[in-house]
Amino acid sequence: MEKHKEAAENKSHKLVSENEWLADRIELLKAEKELTKQSDKVAQLRQQLPWVRVDKEYIFETDTGKASLADLFCGRSQLLIYHFMFGPDYKAGCPSCSAIADGFDGFAVHLANHDVMLSAVSRAPLVKLQEYKHRLGWSFPWASSYDSDFNFDFGVAMTEKQQREGTFEYNYQRESVFEWRPGQEGGGQDAEANFAAMCGTDVATFHRERPGMSTFVLDDGIVYHTYSTYARGLDGLWGMYQWLDRAPYGRNETGIWWKRHDEYNRESQDKDNSKDCCH
């Protein structure tokens, strides 16, 4: 927290009158409108992508028993799957995926009432997912692909052999052979080491799982794959950052600062909020 305060204090902004601010704000509004229009165009292109029939049978473990990919639609025609990083050897889910899940947990019910089912899928055994879900108070559907090739086929999990030989493709490009390359403080593989520790595993094991989201449609009883995105393609789904991008100091980060929502120091949080707390 102190690091973020120091970074914010070092930023300088000019002070202007209300009228001068309004002129600059209206100029920014032009750029925001162009961005919105471009975003609408990209969304249309996304929806115009061709479909790929999914003929392979995938079996998942769910709260209600074994389920096929078609079963995950739960009577809807569209399915959004968040590829949540929680490998079989993890003791807890990825903190970044957890922050993203904090956001979609609240609106999954709205999508379900708009013919769109949202479900997370991870390779960890179902019992681990259920315990973690209970710990964090989530209600969205979460299926285990533990005995399935699903995560491998959709580019969010690699084998040890792929990791050693550099034959894994993520985000539509081939990755190099995995080597430990410490990055700047708080970033690069140092961040990956922190996350691996938070998940109770080693860096190489943590590295074999990846985040992403894939979409499917069920048409006349046949499942089709329509879209997948990974890495920074998930930025728009990470609600926390959409809010930070509108805060005075933006993302204002020099490394990994977030935790699972039940891991923040309550005493420090209460102290920070004590001056003007609305709760």
C-alpha cells in the first residue's frame, strides 16, 4: 500500500479552472467515443467468426455429477467458459483468476437469464474447486476437467514434455522452452514465483496452466466452438482494471499488488477506511 501511495505522490498534474478542465474533458470524450465505436466493430467481427464443430467428447465433473460439454449449457444456446488457472497440483486457485472471478460471480445469473451460460473450468479435482469456491463465497458453476483433454485442446494447459521442448502454443503463437529468468522486482517470472507460492506449487508446475476464455454455441444438438482469447485479451473481462483505468492514477502498479479477497489485512484496511467509511 505504501509503495502505491509513494507512486501516486510522485505524479504531478496541472491545476486548471473548471472551464479549462471541461474543454479538455470534451476533447477526451471524442477519443472515448471513437474507442467505443471501434470496440463495437471488433465485437461484430468477433460474432462473425466461423464456427468449428466440436466432435470430440469431453466429460467434466460438476456439482450434479458427470457432464458433457453440451450439458454445461444447462438449457441455454450459448456457453462462455472461463479457463481458470487451478491445476491438479495447486493447493489454491490463481490469484489473478480469482480477481476476475470476483467480478463475473455477480453477473453470471444475469447472463443465465439471457440465454448465455457462464462456467469456469479447471483441471483440479472437483473437491478442490468446491472447497475453494466455498472459501471465497462464489456461486457460479465450476466444472473439473481433471480426466479430460479439454484444457490441453483449447490451449490453456501444457504437458511437462511440451514445457521442456518448447512445443506449446499459447495465444496463437509458439512459446520458447521454459527457463527460469528472474525479471524486474515484482514483475516477470518473479511475479510468477510469487503466484506459484500463493498457489502452493513450484514455478514450473504453475507455468503449465494458463488463463483464457472460450465460447461455444449449441445449435440443433451440435456444439460449435466460436471464439477463444488469452493473455491481454482477458483485460476487458477483468472488471477491477476497468475501474482502475478510470481512477485518477490509473493502474498505478509497479508489480503484483492484489491478493485473494479474503487475504487482505483487515486491520490495515479498516485503518485506511476509518476517515470516511460508508459501511
